[in-house]
Amino acid sequence: MEAVISNYRSGARTQKPNQIVLEIEETKNKDDVKALLGRKVEWTTPGGNKINGEITRVHGNKGNVIAKFERGLPGQAFGTKVQIL
């Protein structure tokens, strides 16, 4: 299963580059993604390195999720795909 990186999780004055909002193509509402909580995700850099993360919670009502990565993702990751394992 794949998801698209949408944005960093952010507040009014801060952003958290290790917490990413993911849009999953197969989901339509927040009930669809509750089964995915705790699953591992993996983003591959253009150089071939892999950065691992985990889906931690639901974000909003449209089926988006928050994934926490072991380190921050660069801005070039926006719009690219991650693998949900």
C-alpha cells in the first residue's frame, strides 16, 4: 500500500519535521484508517537510503494519518510516495 507525503505536522509557530501528514489513496474517512495505526512506513531517498517511521494517529476526517519518523524528512519529500508495510 502507498501513501503520499502531504505536509509536516505543525502548530501556529512550530513545525515538526519528523512528524508527517500522509494521504492514503484507498481511504475515504477516519474509520478506514484505524486498522492502519501502528503499521510501519518507509520513505526511500533519491540516493537510495531508507528512512523508517510508524503511523501513530488519525489526522482529520478525510482519512489522513500522522506518521512519526526516526529522523526528520527533507522538504523534497513532499509529494513523493511512502510504502506502508
